[in-house]
Amino acid sequence: MSGTSGEGAVRGSRTRLGEASLGTRFAVTFALVAAVVIVLVGSLAYNAAATLVRNSAQQEFDSTVSGVAQTLSASAEGRSGFNELNLVHSKTFSFQVVDGNGDVMVPLGGGAASDALPVTDADRAAAAHRAAGLVNVRLDGSRGEPLRVATVSFGQGLGAVQIVQRLRPTEQLLDTLAWQMVMVGMVALAGAGLAGWLVARRVTGRLVRLTEAAEYVTSTGRLDRVTSTDGNGGKDEVGRLGNAFNAMLARLAASKEEQRRLVQNASHELRTPLTSLRTNVSVMKRFDRLSPDARRRLVDDLQGETRELTDLVNELVGLATETHEDEVAQEVALREVAERVAARGRRRTGREIVVDADGSVVEGRPSALERALSNPVENAAKFDPEGAAPIEISVRDGVVEIRDRGPGIDEAELAHVFERFYRATSARGLPGSGLGLSMVQDIAESHGGTVRARNREGGGAVIEIRLPVVRDPHG
């Protein structure tokens, strides 16, 4: 029963530690490791110090006894040699003199009222011995404390001197040393816990920010929360995790932005074909009253618009996600692209669109290039709906120019017309979202080209698309 409760207590403590913050666990771990190290090092240090102190006390005792024995042995009569000894009572050492019968003549304190140390049979035998300098060593505890006693004979049966070493001062010194080591260990343990807490705070502070950012993204769905590395720690594991997390958020934000751009681009680009389809569907209500030629042209228009709508959706997806794997790059004759764009523009707008092209061939995606040319053409018709002058498409050495005779572009706005969602002042009252020319720039740059807008002499605007050619148009 007690074993079960003990196991439950251990599991409970582990659970509580597991539920603690990472900083607390760091501090506890540091303290535990420090405690183990302090106990091991303290034990070794105390044992080593205790051994040295006790050995030193033993050596001091042995040296004193040896000196007394040599002095008495060198004397013709041990008793007279005793007079040559300089025996002084101290905190550690004391002396007692016994006669040949073992009776105490001079007690430990040196005075008549002093307590005498009990004399054993071995001590009496040494005191009655004929040889001088004979030593008998023993331990004594009769006085309530440990004593080390050496009885050295005078010789000739005249008695002996007893040298007594008190061991309590040595043990008290060792006890003091032990308490000092415990106190130092406690201070070191507290310091280790504090150091662990500081290190944990420094390390886990960034983890806390990462956690808060992740929780923010989870709860709000917003991807604008980016963590800060505070300019340091960028190369350790936590710093690398923070950098990876920021990169992940940036990628997710880019993906979300791509989705938004897809919707915006779709609303812009799908408007024209859908309007044309809606018009043709309205005409089909009078299908039975149309002539065979009109019916054929209506069906052809519907098929062409649906094909274009399909191609446009695919291109918008590729443009918004910046992936175009569905359409393989190939050699494209810009004349053919310009003719298809002009034919569709004539059908949609009723405007005259002329093409003047050489044999420039570029490496690219046909549908994307067609979209790059059709957007400026549709803009030209939109901004000059009543215009009588033709819209021109010129192709020379990989440079495509779409020219019109519309109102042109304000000089202050020429540098901004290719920005996403930017709409010129003159275009704000017209349909559109300001994405058409930005798509043209994206497509041109994905083909290694550039775009430029300028005003045309005599009125109107020119959109220039410059692409690298792969075949000499004059060859």
C-alpha cells in the first residue's frame, strides 16, 4: 500500500514538473545538476581535507612522543632525562607522570586538584620497565572525549610520563569545515538555480515569442506576425528556428497574397470574355431569326470565347502562383501572336487594329505572351472608345509596341502604370482594377524582358515590350 502511494507521489511530482514552464524546468535541472556536482565535489574535498588534518594531528603526536622517547633513552637515568624535557600543557596536548607502581604523581592539569587520567595495566607495565624510552600507545575515552595516550618509560622501574593528545579540537575543526562547505554548497546551488533561470529566460524568451506568434496566427488567421531575433542568437538552434519560422510566415503570407491576387486578376481579366459571352447568349435568344452566316459567326465567337476563357483561367492561376509548369516554353513567332491578338480585339471592340511585324522569334509561353499583348490592346480601346484612328501593333527585333491615339498618360504617372492596383487619374471612372499592365510586366520579366510606357508624338500612348529573340528576324 505504501509502495503504491509512493509511486503516485513520484508520478505526481513528475507531472507537476512536466506542466511547469520551460524556464522553470531549466532552473530546476541546473539546480539538480549543481546539487549532484556539489555533493560529489564536496564529499571528495571534505574527505581529502579530513585525511590531511587527521594525518597532521597524528604526525604531530608521533613526533612529540618520538622526541620524548629519544630524550629519555639517551639519558643514563630516564628520570633525570625527564628534567631535560620541555613539556607544556596546551589546548591539544597535556601530560601526566606516574611512578613505578602506576600511581599518578603529576595529573594532567599539573596541579593537585587536577583530574588524573586512569592508568591501565599496560601503562603500569611500561612505568615499571627497566629500559628507558619504552612506548605504549592507546586510545582513551574515559573523560567523555577521545584521547590519544602514549606512555613513555623512565627506565629502571622509576615510572613513566604519559603524553595525552585531545582529538576533539581536530574533530571540531573538521565539523566547522563541513558546515562551511555546506553553506558554500547552498550558495553555489542557489547561484546555479539563478544561472539556470537566467539562461532559460534568455533562451526560452525567443521560444515564447515564437509560441505567441504561432498562437496569434492560429487564433486570428493573420500572417503579419513576425518574430524578432533582437539581432543576436541567429546562428544557434533557437535562432535558426526563429529564422525558419519567419521564413515560413513569409511564404504563407506570399501564398495568401497570391490567392488574393488571383481573385483580383480574375475579376479584371474575366470581365471582358464574360461580357462577350453574355452578349452572345443574349443574341442566341433570337437564334432562329438569324441568317445561316450570322449563326455560324455567333457559334464561332462562342467557341472562341470559351477557349479563351479556359486559357485565361489557366494563365491567371499560373500568374498568381508564379508557376507555369502547365505550359511548356517553346519558340514563339511574335507575328502570329500579334495577329491572334488583333483578330480577337477586332471582334470584341469593333476597332481597327493593324499589325506590322517582322519574323522575330522568342523563347516563351504562347498563351502568356498573347495575354501580354492583348491587355494593352484592350486598354487602348477602353480609354478611347470613340476613337477612329487604328490601334497599331508593331514588332521589330523582339520589341513589341502597342500604339493608340487615345488621351495618353500623364507624365507624372508614367513611372507607376505597371504597379499592381495602380490606376491613372483618367482611368478611375472606368471599369478595371489596375492589374492589366502589372500582368504585362510580370509576363515580360518572366521571359527575361522589360516593359516601358511613354506618350506618343501627336497624342496617344505607347506600351513597349522588349523580349530577347532566339532567331534573327532578318536571317
